[in-house]
Amino acid sequence: MTAGAPHTPLGIGLVGCGGFAEFVLDAIAGLPGLRLAAVADPSRERAAALAERHGVPALGSLDELLEREDVAAVLIATPPATHAAMATKALRAGRHVFCEKPLATTTEDAAAVADEARRAGRVLVVDHVLRYNPLLRAVQRLTERELLSPVRRFLFENDAADEDLGPDHWFWDPAHSGGIFVEHGVHFFDAARALLGSDPVSVRATAVARPGGPVDMVSADVVHPGGVLASHLHSFTHAHRAERQLMRLDHGFEETRITGWIPAYAEISAWTDEAGARRWEQLPLQLGPLLAVDGFRPHGDEQLTVHVERDAGPAGPARGRGERRTAPHHVHAVIDLGGEARKPYVYAQSVRAAMADLVRAVREGTPPAADALSGFGAVAVAEAATVAAATGREQPVIPTFPWASEGSSA
């Protein structure tokens, strides 16, 4: 893997000049170590408008981007069905890649791209923004500190908006989007893999179509090793103002509830002993390190509150799923990134952190959090869920590649 000179900004070229591209470029503007070199789109009008806004050349295709020596990395912001071919072409041309999710619309194509990145020795980051969200990082850190037990049950419910998804939108066409599990579900299949630290074993799934229309609601039950079950539901059936999302993590003696598909608010309920209660009470003093994500700029209004009710339960031991603890004290903790009002900011900063991870990985030669194997693994679960829903039969999830390094699969 090559690393750039320490003080030379990484030149990046964007392909796909739609609305999401505008969002990404605004999010990463001014990121240290990165410089936008050019943008490209088959629509010269869209390319020209975005190029003028950012003061860079407007090109007509990925091929034209790859002809430029100042383009060391390619940002792919096109519809899902194009991702695999574009990523492969960029990698073969010796470029690093930042790819909007999903990495591909099939497991076969995702595996091929992941293998291409490995053989090319180039960095590939998939825009799995939940990997770079401070709340999910906080859950991982609290688990490492043993204030939270490992997740034994993962649930996510997503009642998303279809208000901007007209009947002819490419989102509804599996040939372009891969379907809901692939186009959107990969975020949460990947989040479950990250929080559980394992690749799933099998999946059962259901898909429901609106009357006379496309599939707009899907659910999947994914089995992870150790008897851990991850349940996912996605519907695209609501007005924007009526969207609802909830991630619930069952840790046994503790529970975490995270709201928003771009998480900005979390509540934790925990039963603990006196030593644990004291550690929880000290946690607000550690807010910065707890939420820290490289490249994510806090807005300064983040809050962590902890309330401990001592002797809220009996003093004797309690048991659950074979685990015995003395835990008479109840903890209620709230981590607030600003709630729903901060969702656009948190989203943009998570994208910025993912791009910062690309820059860091190129310079230091270490793998990013949302690497090619992360992209491959999420698509593998999504494809298995799609087949399970279509056939009505439980499907195995293919194992991680044998060449994956230990610990990188999740």
C-alpha cells in the first residue's frame, strides 16, 4: 500500500454530480490532507455547475478523471449498480477509492472489488457512515471498559420517508438499486457486524409490496455466532416529518436505545454494583474521549448526563441467561449530540470522518474502519436476505474471504 508524502494533499476526483455529491463535497471541504482536483458526470451541465461552485475542472466521465495525474483517489457518488465497475476501474488505474454504499449490488461483484483492492494495494473506503458516528463509537468504548456487556440482541426499526421517491425513481428498481436490503440495509447490517464483532451465520427475511406497487417494506432476522440475533426492519412508507428510527441494543443487565438512522441521541439503562455506579458517575468528565472520532468536528453542545439510583433493586444476586450478578443500583445515562435538529450536522461530520479515514489510511498504510471487507460483508448479508425473502427459506451467509486478516471482518 502506498502512502502519500506527509505534506502533499491527496488529490481526489468525484464522479457523479447529483445532489448527494454536493452534500459530500460540502462535508469534506477544508479537510486537512485532501484537495478536490476535478468532478465528472455524463451531464456536462451538472458537472459544470458543481465544478464552478468548487473551482475545479468539469469532466464528462470516470475515464477522463483517470487521465489526470493530480487525481490520486476517486470519490464514487453514482447510483448503486455502477459502483463495482467504477471502483474496479479506478483501482486498476492505481487510484484509491471512496465509494458511496453499497460497494456493489451483488456479493460476487463486491468480492471482486474487495479482491481488486487487496491486489492493487490501494485503500478503499465504503461510506458506511455509522462506523464513524460518535454514539456507536461510545457504545464500543463502553463495552471495552465493561460498563456495557457485549450486545446479545440487536434490533433496528426504520420507518423512512418515500416522499421524494416517485414511482419512476431508480430506488424502486432492483436492477439499479439492488433492492432495499442492498441499497439501504447495508448500513445496518454493517453496524450490527461492527457492534457484535462477528460475521453472521444465516438470515431469514420477509418482503412486502404496497398494493399495486413495489416492495417498500422488508424485515430480516440475522443469526450471529454465540446465539446473538440481529433483527432489521426497513420501510419506505412515511412523510419526512413522520420518519422514525430506533436501534435497540440488549446487553443483558444493560440496554442502549439509539434514535435516528443518523444517530444523534442515546439512552442507556444499566444495573450495576457500587464500583460500577461510581465509574458511571465519573463518565461525564470523559465526554470528549468517549465521543472522539478522527475527522469528526464536535459542535460543542454535546451532552452526557448520568443519574444513579442506589438500591433501586434487591441486594441479592440476580440471574439472566445463566449470568449471575450483584447489581442493586440502577443507572440512567443520556448521550445527546443535539437530537433531531443536529442530524444533518452529524451526517455531514460522519462523512467527513470517513474521508479523513481514507486520507489517514493512505498516509499511514493501515486499514480504514469501513474497508473493502466491510463493504463486502454488508452486501453478503443483504444479498442473503434478499434471496431469503424471495424464496421463503433461511439462507446461509457466505464466510469472510480466507485472505482477510484476523479481526478485519467485523
